[in-house]
Amino acid sequence: MKPSFALFVVAISALLASCTQEQQNQISRSVQNWTGTNGVLEFYAGDKLMRRFIRIDKISTALGTDDNVPRSYRYGYGVLDENFNMVVDAGEKKVYFEISDYASNYIFFENPR
């Protein structure tokens, strides 16, 4: 390993170690917004699918009203796919949802269809 690269690795490690956990969480949350055209969000209880939202076009990190600091959840709008068939059926409507950073078992992906 070249000395300059080793020094760089040590400097980055020291910088990250000096950040508090909250600062690290805020840094990671601040870049977790997604904008696309056809996102799918699935929530699980163990291995069982409990909720699915389809046709999501944006998921945003919540920010404080007064301090503009990232909050511990993200939010968006999508169609609640009540019968889990990945199709918007009659009666299925677009709804608001929130995703907690704590204890939410979910998978988010862009629909390949």
C-alpha cells in the first residue's frame, strides 16, 4: 500500500470516528431521497408480505419545520395494492405513507415491468 493512500485511509477513518452516531445518521438520511416513475414498496412481518404500495414516483426524507434537520422517517405517495397483484385495480387508491428508520422491515425497488 502506498504511504499516501494509507494516510488517506487513516484520515477518513479518524473523521468518521469523530462524528457522533446522530451526525452519521443525518448524513446518511439526507441522501436517501428517490425520484423515479414506478417504484414499489413492500412491508413485511417476518417473511409475510403485509402491505404493498405501487406507482410511487417519489420518496423524500422528512425535514423539521423550524430547524430543517432530517427526521427519522421518509414519506411518499403510492397506490395501496390491496390484493398484491402489482396492478392498480378498481377501488385501489393513491395514499400517503411513512417509512420509519426504526424497525421497519421493507423492500423498495423500481418496478421492472
